[in-house]
Amino acid sequence: QVRLVESGGGLVQAGGSLTLSCTASGRTFIWYGRGWFRQAPGKEREFVAAVGWTGGATNYADSVKGRFTISRDNAKNTVYLQMNSLKPEDTAVYYCAADILSTIVRGTPAYWGQGTQVTVSS
């Protein structure tokens, strides 16, 4: 099993920045892609960003392109989501995920974290 633990969520004003981290433990396959999803109250969970195992291939939802950056440190089994120019509509629980990159982008990764709350005030 792969265990994913997110951290870094919190409350920030609109226009501010936050960095989320997600560390994997257990059967950590370095070749797995890693990704982030989010779920706002009353809405379905949606894809945010994903990164391939080398860190070279990335995918982003249109709503976060140019504002969010995903990266990974394989030596630390950790993936990051740098979020800049945050908007109130970015408020959601953010979930980390792991699986083959294409599976993450399709929205059906096998492994999920518990989530971390991000709240952006206007």
C-alpha cells in the first residue's frame, strides 16, 4: 500500500500564496506519477495538476494554469503544489494522489491522501 499525507493548507487572503506538500510512504514506486485534486463544498472533486515520475511532464487544469506549479522531490518521496495569485474560488479540500500519470489525469488514481483544507478569503 501507498500512504499519502498532505500538509501546508490554511487560510490566506486573495492574491496570496500557499505551498502544499504530500509525502508518500509504504510501497512508494518512484515511477508513479503524482497529482493534486480539489473538492469545493457542494461540488465534485476535480483535477488540478499532475507530474510524471521524472518531474519533466506536467499537466494542469485550465483554471490554475499560470498560477499553480507542481513539482516533486523523489529523494524525499514528496510532491509540492505551489499556489500563487489565489482566488476565493480556489477554496477547497486539496487531495494528493499517486498512480500512473495518465490514470491521474483521467481522474481515477488508485491512491489518495486524506486532504488538506485551503481557504482563500476575499
